[in-house]
Amino acid sequence: MPKPLTLYLAAPRGFCAGVDRAIKIVEMAIEKWGAPVYVRHEIVHNKFVVDGLRAKGAVFVEELEDCPTDRPVIFSAHGVPKSVPAEAKKRHMIYVDATCPLVAKVHMEAERHSDNGLQMVMIGHAGHPETIGTMGQLPEGEVLLVETEADVAALTTRDPDRLAFITQTTLSVDDTAGIVTALKAQFPTIVGPHKEDICYATTNRQEAVKALAKRTDTLLVIGAPNSSNSRRLVEVGQKAGCAYSQLVERATNIDWAALEGITSIGISAGASAPEELVNEVVDAFKSRYDVTVELVETAQENVEFKVPRILRT
């Protein structure tokens, strides 16, 4: 007789509007121009999604020079430095920018502050495509990157009274708050965003995980190891009281031995993880336990972003 298990399912979880739009852009481009369509970097950070699009005719490359000039190229949802579309134009390529509109909003914010003579401080993760894309909106040296409160203390700025800050959209809300406090303490005149840069989907998913942590001390987050927002969910779960918080790409990655003896578990998914993988994980539990599923809903999402005009005409 299988043991009973209560499975708490986070809502919202999984795909956000920006990821939905990016995937749609690749599918519509293949429909419009036929295969192959080239994509610079993973369109979103999820192997399952990337493999699915590859099977439909998308070719994923690291750099623009890896693309032939006679085929369309798509820029990933994380955004790209200004030099990339400039290079595509120079090569007379058809390109479609799948940058999430909420990331594009941060890009415009950075430019606006720069036009007003302010040097930018970006809170983000070094080497993440979104950070590279955002810092690449302005000339070298105009955006200073900080990852921790200690980085803030070590900042050397051009003029401490002429600063503004922006953030990567997929950070931990709580960790970022600490860095913002440190920035404001060190640079009292620093200008912040009109509205939070951390996107609604990241915030909502983190709140849902905190709600799961009130009911269970075991959490699985479905997502890719290179997905910033998925990894933040694991950290949020740990801090909120889920002593066992793990990231799994899919059901085959679950460490069943580590879950020996559990009576409840929380399940969430990063913004680039499809619902298919959530169902796969739930089914894996159902095959081993007598499962009761409870939805833990903390917000409802109805955000939708239009695809670029080039695909609508």
C-alpha cells in the first residue's frame, strides 16, 4: 500500500508572459520564413524547451557570426547588448528581438538616466545574459555591477552624487532589498526605478514558494541549472524554512532516497519551465505515493505581451 503524501502545488509557477512570447516568436518565425531560423543563445533557459524548438527547425548559436546572413536570427528573451542588433543591421540580416518587454523597460530606464548624466549601478549576476545585455546598452564604464552588499562598500564612482540604480529582473526580492538599502545608505542621492525592476513573475513565484514553506519543509523547484529565477526560488525556499530545497530539471533528476519518509512536499517551477515538466514530476510522485494535491495560490496572472510587428504582418 503506497504511503500518503500531500503535494502542495505553487500557483503561480512556470512560464511567465515574457517566456511565452519568446517561444511564440521562434515558432512564428519558423512558420513565416521556414526552417532553419537561427537563435542567438538559448531563447529561454530550459533544455526541454530549446530541444523542442530545435526539432521544429531552430538552430541555436552563441554569436551572430555563427549565423548565415540570408537567414533570420532571433535574440533571446534575456536581451542583448546594443552592439548585436547594430551588427545584424550592418550585415543586412533579418532579425527579431525576443527581449522580454520587462527587460527592455530596464534598458530604457538605464538610457534615460545616462542621458541625464547619471552613472548606473546595476544589481545583478556577473556573466548572466540579462546582465550582459543590460550593461551593453551603455558605453563601457557607464554601468557598474554589484552582486552583494560588500560590492557596494567597494564601489568607485565618477561622482557619488550623480548615480542611479537598476536591477536584473530575476533576482531574489529579499536579497536585493538589502543591497538597495546599502546603496541608499552609501549614496543618499542615488535615483531608483519608478517601479520595481524585479519582474512581477519573479516576485509572484517567490511569494508562492514562501507560502509553500509554511506548510512543508521539503521543496522541489523544476527548472534548469542556468535559470537565474529558478535558482532564486530554491534559495527563497531554504530561507523560508524548507530545509530540503532542490532544483530538478525533470522527474528523472529526483533523488528519491533523499525524500525517504516525507509526508508532504511543495512543488514549484521557474519561469522558463513548461507545465509538461510539472505534470511529469507530479505523475512520478503519484506512481510512488498515495498523493493528495493541494493548490497554494498567492496571485493570479493575466499578463500577455504582443509579439513584434514583423511577425504580425
